[in-house]
Amino acid sequence: MTHDDASTDGAPDADAPLRNWAGNVSFTASRLRRPTSVVELQTIVANASRIKALGSAHSFSTVADSVGELVSVADLPRVVTVDPSTSTVTVSGGLRWGELAPELHAAGYAVHTMGSLPHISVAGSIATGTHGSGDRNGCLASAVTSFEMVVPSGDVVRISLGDKDFDGSVVALGRLGIVTSVTLDVQPTYDVAQVVYDALPWDAALENLGDIMGAAMSVSLFTTWQGHGFEQVWVKQRIGDPAVDLTSTGAVPADGPRHPVPGAPVSHCTEQGGVAGPWFERVPHFRLEFTPSSGEELQTEYLVPRVHGVDALRAVASMHEQVASVLLISEIRSVARDDRWLSPAYDRDSLALHFTWIADTDRVLPVVRELERVLAPYDPRPHWGKVFTPSHVGARYPRIEQFADLVARYDPRGVLGNEFVDHCVLPGGDR
């Protein structure tokens, strides 16, 4: 499903074909439910034999699929409640980040980061460990202080920071319950200026990788793996932080706006050129009012420990011709460690290697397999919502046995299970 097929809130229509936003994942679920109240959702879940939550459908894996029903929380009552006494905001789980952000800013607050796309839902992106960039910025789930979910019994359960189940249930791939609302840490609103550099040389990038990635609030490196460096560096500097100048690395300030994908419309991207603006208009790469992609793509991402970042980049460079042959663009980002058990950045500062591929599964999958082989020495953890080859990736998470205990306790009948999570993530799945 392309973005043009989605409803205005970003979630699929109940009567539309059940496909992801890029049209390359066909869900096997029999129907999509869109309740308009939590009570209605409780009834649906309590009477379901198999059901799974579906966010904004921006996923390239079957993490959200179900052999039974899918359910969207996008039509539940809209909630944005700021609590100045605790510096938190409580939001409805189906709300998109791009819809939350302006309202939060108008109240004088901000979140610590955003993903590249403001189009994704709050609950869905948190459940899969989605992130932005920045040495000191944890994934979106790191801001969660509590949440409410409807569990398979139909009851509403609230879990808060400090509860024994908290760290294991925030990034949970929808396996414990249907999240209806989330409470997030907020901070005073701030402005950001975005500057793009061209032509960062390869050697300079690797020699100074730590300094470059930590130079500003958020830094992204883009490459097609066709040359000897990074074609673009996007620097998002928080106003009031020390000035950033990457020209000493050989990078050249861009002479106009850029889109990460060569030839794509720059009007779809957030404002560049060093013009200061509200955080939510600079931290994402793309504007909410534009479709971020034609939908003709696949995506893959691996997070490796930041200490292995240079070696991991060299490993990818060793097969650059294969990668470039099926690639639209690759983005390198930095993510701070967190305590969420199934977050790809769990317990380690990470470097994220992202690949946007052409929409040709037969050609892309062999490259993905080889990419995983060369990255294997660096303990890569794939993004749950991206394309990766079937393997028991849950074994890469130190707390996976404890997560399995949570699943057994919250969902003993397997109502929220699916093949992706039960075979690829949980202990005892297909190897």
C-alpha cells in the first residue's frame, strides 16, 4: 500500500487491501478492525482467537502480521495531555509523531528526538525500537515513562517506569498487548538549524567518525556506496550548542537543498541551509505534508556496537559493488544505549547502518544475506520492521528468556502471536 492508499491518519483503511505502505508486504490477516473506543477494543481483543496491532504500516517485515485479525488504534479518542509537574505528555498510541509535535511545541515542550519520518505512529514506532540519530539520543522508546495496553483477557493494564515488567514491555513487538496510550518525557521546546555538507571523503570519515557523529544533536551520513566517501552529511544543530564546522574533514557545504535519494524532490525534505526553526520542523528528514517515498523500495537496517562502527563500515565497503547494484541510498546514524530489552540499542551505544533498496526482492535478498555475513563479527541487530533473512535473532538479546516469560504470563493462549515473533524472536523458534 502506498501512502496515497492510506487514510489521512496514516493507518490503513478497514476496507483497503491489507498491505504495508510500500506495497511489498501483503498481510495474511482476514480483516482490519478500527475501534473508536477503548471499551470496543477490549471487546474485540477479548473475543479474538488471534489478533495483532497495526500501526502506520511503515514496515518491511511481517512483524505486525496476524493469521487472524489486525486492529488499528488510530480511531480511538485523540489524547495529548501535558503534565508540567512531571514534564511528561500522555498521548493516544495511534497518533503520528508529526501530529503530536506541533501541539507539544505550542504548549512549550518538545521530545528528545524524532525519527526520519514524522508519518509513523507513536505506539508502533516505540514497539519496534525505532530511532533517530545522535550520540546522546536514545531510541523513541527511551522517552517512555508509562503506557496502557489492552491485554488478551480484554483488561486494560498500565505499566510504569520502576515496575518490574517495564523494561521488557516497552519494545515488545505487539506481543504483550494492544497499546492505547503512552506517556513520554518532555523538555522545554527548542530550535534547530539544519546544514547539509557534500562530499565527505571516506578516509576522513573513518578517521574522524566519532567526532563527526557526535558533532551535533543529530548527524546522518548518506552514501550510494558508488564512490569513495559519503555524498551527503546532514547536521542538525540545536540552537545554543557549540557551532559545528565540518570543512576541516574535506566536506563542502551544500550549495542548495538536498534530498537523500539522488534526483528525488527536495521539496519533500525539511528546511536546510542553517535556517533555525522549531525542533519538529528540522529533526525529521521529511515533511509530514509530503509522501516521503514513492513506495517503490525495500529497507534494511542493522545496529552494531558503536565501538565496532568503523570496522562495520569497512566490511560493507568490501562488497560495495554488490550493495550499490540494488541500492537507492544508505544512511549511517548514531543511537545512544537504552534499557529496553528488545531495543536494537539495548545496553550498547550503537551505529545504525540503514539501506534503502530498489523494490526487487529477488535481487535484494542475496545482497542482504551477504551483508549479514560480512557484518556477523560485529554482532548486528536488525531493525524489527525492516528486511532481514530468517534467523533466530532473539538470541542476540541478553534478556530474551525473560521476555519469553513475560509473553507466557501476559498471553498464555498466544492470541497476540505471529510467525515472525514466535519463530524468529522467541527462544525455541526456527533456527
